[in-house]
Amino acid sequence: MEGGNDGAAAQAQVAGQQAEAGDQAAQAQATVARADRGGSGGEGGDALERARTDYEAALKERDERIAALEGEIAEAAKTAESAEALRKEMDELRRRGDEERVGFELQIAGARNVKAARALLSDYDNDVDKLKAAEPWLFSASPAPAPAGATGLPNAGAATDEGAQMRRWRRIAGLPEDKE
């Protein structure tokens, strides 16, 4: 009877940790999508690299959790029912991890529509590069580099003469000069 309770507790723990790993991977994918749209506030390359690092950390955590589940399966082998339930959860975790990996690779490749690209991917041996070469319309061009050059504004760190600037604004506003 005690083995059944241990199996239920292990299943509850696995479900919580599985959801946590899925949430982290989803957050990493959302960061990549924002970086691709240029909405991260910084350079797209930096955000993309951070997103890649976050996603790799989530994958590493998932792989560690899979290893822990395999250990739990060995311990729970006494009861075939709990071992089978853990195997199903582990297989589902692997399947979702593979789907997330494919989605991430398609986003990194610049897919305009990940769902459509995923549907066509099987026709190209699940190779993103082959899909990109055969169906270029499905992928956007790489993001444009940030513009470089003069804006016509003074440098943010440049020293200024506050008095001269105030006199200029007073002249523009039509106010008399301040006599101190």
C-alpha cells in the first residue's frame, strides 16, 4: 500500500516540475519572438543570444528532470502501474521538448509562421535549412542592422554651457535676458 502512495506523490511532483520546465521554455520562446520583432529594447542580437541561453538552460533542466524521472522509474518498478504512469509522463515531456525545440529552431531561422513551417517541415526530413532553402517565402529576411551615424543632436555625454543654452531658449521665447 505504501508503494501506491509513493507513486502518487512522485506523479504529483513530476507534474509540477514538468509544468515549471514547460513554462520556462515558453518564456524563452516568447523572448526570442520579441527579439525577432525588435521589441526587446536593446539590440536584437543581444536579446536573441539571451533568449538562446535561457532556452538552452530550460532544455538542460528538462534533461535533468528526465534523468531524475528515469531514476524514479527504477525505484517505482516495484509497482508496475506507477512505473507505467511515470513512463507516460516522461514520454510526454520528451515529446513536448522536441516540439519546443523545433519551434525554437524555426523562430531562430526567421519563420514568419511557425505553425505553417512546422506543417511543411516533415516534407524536408525535419531539416530547417532544407525547408528554408526550398520555401524562402516562409522565412523573413534577417533583421536590419541598427542605423549608425549622426542624428544631428548633441552627444548625451558632451559638456554644454548651460548659460548659453538658457540664453538661446530665452531669445527663442522672446523673453528678456536675465540680468543677475
